[in-house]
Amino acid sequence: MSRVRVLAGTKKGAFILTADAERKNWTIDGPFFGGWEIYHVAGSTVNPDRLYASQSSDWFGQIIQRSDDGGKTWQQPGTPPGTPTTTPEGMPIAESNKFVYDTSEETGSPLTTHQWYDGTAHPWEFKRVWHLEPSLTEPDTVYAGVEDAALFISKDGGSNWQELSGLRGNGTGPLWQPGAGGMCLHTILLDKNDPQRLYVAISAAGAFRSDDGGNTWRSITKGLHSPYIPDPTAEIGHCVHRLAMHPTKPDVLFMQKHWDVMRSDNAGDLWHEVSGDLPSDFGFPIAVHAHEPETVYVIPIKSDSEHYPPEGKLRVYRSRQGGDNWEALTNGLPQKDCYVNILRDAMAVDTLDDCGIYFGTTGGQIYCSPDGGDHWHAIVNNLPAVLSVEVQTLP
Amino acid sequence: MIRVQIPFHLQTLAQTTAEVALDVPAPVTPLSVIRTLESQFPTLRGAIIEHGSNKRRPLIRFFACQQDVSHDSMTTPLPHAIVEGAEPFIILGAIAGG
């Protein structure tokens, strides 16, 4: 019988929640890495027992953890206890938490500046990994989206990381600027049908596409309108909060922007707004139903200054027409006095026949709908603030 | 042996106790203590001294014999009491604000 494994990253550790296909009775394991911020935990689709976790701290920096047994045990790839850390020649063997921007003359880009909040030039400084995206074909290959915004890749299971510097060096880097949460690369989408095609999104730079496996990039922001930047239709400066794609329609992209829910039908070449009748088109996550490419989910938040649901009612909104027309999903969700936020990486869908939808809140709840959003229940109520939610569907 | 006290987060990272004893070759300095610590606990590499810059992470402090030696040179010899093991070399996370 199929089962699901929910991977939750929180402000104070990671948790793994498992259930059978009914998704009623849950087992909760954790905290893993207690006391550390876990921005993201992600599983490989090639080898579901291969998990990657981003563990970080303002004090102690960035750590990458890996599990090869579905989260039972973890290790820092490249630095197992008791093994030498250098070759006989003195070179580091592996440093899984080493993210160094590529400034080499051969492959890198000059480590120029980006814009600071006040528009002044600011040097690139690595802070943390926001998002890990395992390859769809190679279990040892994984991408990392980092702050300050850049894209890294590891081809050895997280042991060593190299920047795909064509992104930061595509010419627009000096115009990128941080969003309220920092200048983070938070979304990485891989096209199942075209291994050469990748998408990323950066707050607050915009969205970018590569058609050559990540070597070169171009911005895909035409059609976006952001009144909070000097030129609302500028190529760079849009605070994209999240992108989503259905694997069977990879040219159709959905975007939750700082304000506005957007859609593109041509791989990001042009966007149009599909906010329609939402009570607020501000929000963070966006997700697509596993089996219905035109069924989309968002969770409206009141405003960019008031990061909680409108009217204190926690409502997921579903569109079955790919946007514009939205219905509120409330059954089982608190409909008064609810003032939590749902962060951009904190919503996920499983691939069971009756598609399950999951999201986590800054109040520590993780909600599950086992029927595509019609009914909801809290899997757990009192975790630390939830930063990310992923779900694996297991045989 | 040099006694080194490490903060909670690094204890969990290294899966060790709050104080560890290290055989550090002379001269005993903050840098030699930390490099020996990293050698014994490879998971701590980068968590105290940054990769790339090889500088102390900004929110980490070093105490020795009731003195804050965070801003001393990393190669300044540590006090005799540290070298003898009478006092611990303390690595801790800075407390920022209340």
C-alpha cells in the first residue's frame, strides 16, 4: 500500500511525518538537528530514501545534511566521522558546507555587487541555502538556491558544490536587490521533459530560465508589473515569491508574486495576471494539483505589511481553470482569529490518486487535505515555525 | 590536554559533549586549537572559521581565562593556564541584544 512522507523544515529543527495512503493516522519523528534552522528538506525522486537537508544558523553558518535511509540517520556528506579531511597532499577531500562564489577567470563571473535595500552597491555574501532541488534523473546530483542569490550544483551527493555562475553573471546581477527576507534564490524548477531547461526565481530580482543545463540564463519577467519599483515593468526588480509547474505541461508556469498571481503559457516568455477574484493576491506559496494541470492552489495573505490571512480566516484558494476563478477551501481550517503566515516553500502536493495537499504555518501547524483541498486536518499543531514542507509519495 | 568548551549547536553538530580534550601541538593558539578541533570533528569545519576568508565567524567569540580573546590575532599564544588544561578555551555564540 502506498504511503506518504512529509518533510518539514522549521525554525528549530526538521521533522518527518509519515502516514499510509489514507493520510489519517500520522507518525511524527524529530526534531532532527534540534535548535538549528532547517530551511528545506528534499527527497530524490530517483532514490526516495536519499534526502537532503539545509541546516543553518546565523552563528554557525551553513551545513548540508544527507540521509540515505529515508531520514533515519544523517551525515554531512563528505565528512563522515573518523575519516581524514584532507588528502595526503593536504587538499580538502570534501566540504559539504562550502559554498564559494565562482570568481575564477576560466568559468566564473566577477564578484561584482548587487543592490542593497537603499539602492547602494553591496558585495555578494553567502548566508545560507534556501532551497535544495534534487535532480530528476541522478540521485547524486542536487541543486541549491542560496542567499545572496546564486545557484549551486553538487554532482557527488552534496559533498562538493560549484556555482552555476552564468546566472549571477548574466549581466543583470548588479541590479538584483534583496526582498524583506534577504536576497534569496528560493525556487528551482526542473523540466522533466527537457533536462536542459531550468527555472529559478529570486527575491527581489525576478525569474530566470536556462535552456542549456544552467550555463546561460535570461530573465523571464515580461508582463510582470510591480508598482513598488521605479519602473513597474522593468526587467529586473520584481519580487517573485514562488513558481510552480505541472510536469505534463512544462511550458505553463504559475507565479505567486509579492502582489499578483501570474501565469505564463510559453515558459515564462510572457506573463499575464490570473488573480481574478482572490480576496488578496499577496501570498507566498503556489502549487499545482498532481493530476490536474489547470488546478492551482494559493493561500492569500492580507498584505505585504500584514503577513496573516485576511479577516483572520485561514483559506486555501483553488482554481480549476488555471487561475482567474478561485474558490475558498475552508473545511477543517480555522475561520477566526488565525494570524499565521505560510511561507513560500511550505506547500506541497503528493501524487496519490486522490491528490493530497499540505502546508505548514509559522504557528507550527502542518495541515493536510487528502482530497485535493475539500477537507483539511492538522497533522500536528505545535511545531516550531514551519519554513518548508515537502512530501514524498512512496510505494 | 587542552580543554575546549563548545556551544550547544556545535555539540549537536559534532555529536559530542560540552567539553572536549584535545592534544594540540605547540604553540597553542586559537587557530591551532580550532584546527585540531576540526580535525577531530570534521563536521565543524566552516562552522567556527569561515570557508574562504578563514576568519572567525562574526557571531562567534573566544574566551580564555576570563578574557575575551575574540579580537586578538588567531595566532597569538594562549595563556599558560589554557595550555596546562587548568582553564578551558571557550567557544561560544555571541548574545546579540536582550
